[in-house]
Amino acid sequence: MSKILIVYASVYGNTKKMSEAIADGVKTVKGAEAIIKTAEQATLEETAAADALVLGSPVHMGSPDWRVKQYIDKVCAKLWMEDRMVGKVGAVFTAGGGFGNAGGGCEITLLAMMNNLVELGMIIVPLPKNTPGYDKGGIQWGPYGRTMGEKMEQTGITEERMVAAHYHGIHIARTVDAVKGKEIFSGRAEKVLQK
């Protein structure tokens, strides 16, 4: 069984809905299990045991929520020190208002989280433009759930804006299936030099 850990923070419940849409996609892939945790709940042990880590955050002034940053600093940093996430699968998603009709900082938020996954040595799953729902809730880095209208009127996240998130879950689980158990260097350089 492949374990896909989805770690998120949410203020108004929109990022939580996105995490659930991703989990629903994961569950459609045979042998894949989705585990959803808030950034405060996710532990080092369950992160290390996961075959994939999916980070999600609301957009806060063009950056991830402080709880996601805290998870990265407290949990992921320790795993980085021991190279324990190298070769595992990583992906990102976000939700935000969309002020100015330009995505409300979603791209910068996605890239900030993705940068941390790249630092961990993870295999990154992007969101291809031919993904169903991409036109309503996607950008190449991952799904983005817009939660407001053009004049900042509250709309909440709509079902059509979560379609891409569902398919992102499928892409992630299929990628895990393709790479799980493969020989991927996971040691430090000195280990290679000793051989």
C-alpha cells in the first residue's frame, strides 16, 4: 500500500476542501492510501513513513501560511538533515482569494512550498495543462482553488475549481506507483566515496 501524506493549513476551510479533493483522487488508484493531516498534526515519523508528501496552504500575502512554514522548519528540516525524503514523491496545492484577477500570489506560494520539497530531494509532480479542470483551477505548479470573485466578493471554493485537485491526486498516486521501491541514491556523498 502506498501512503500519500497530505499536509495542509486552512483558515476558512477552502484549503481543507482542496486536500479532500486530492485525497479523493488518490483513493481512485489501486493500492494508494491518502492520509490527511493539518500542519500542526503531522509528525516526523508519519512524514518519513510516507511515500509522497503533498503540501497545501492558503495564500497569505503571496506566501504560505505560517503553520505550513513551521511544519517545514520543525519536521521537514530534520528529515532533510538525514536525507530521509530523497527519491520520494512531492507535490503542492493552494487556495486563495485571487485579488486583482491575477491569482492572488498563488504561484509564489506554490513555488515557495515546492522549493522546500526540492530541497528534500523529492521527485516533483507538476500539474500538466491538459489535466481536467486546469482552466478553472490549475497552474503548472499545482492546483489552485480561487475563493473570491473579481471584486473580492466571497464565493468560497466551487466544485469546478476542485476538479484539477482531484486529478492531481491521481497523478501523484500513479507517480508513487511508478517510482516506489526503485533504487534511488539516498545517502550522503561520503557514502559513495567509500565504495
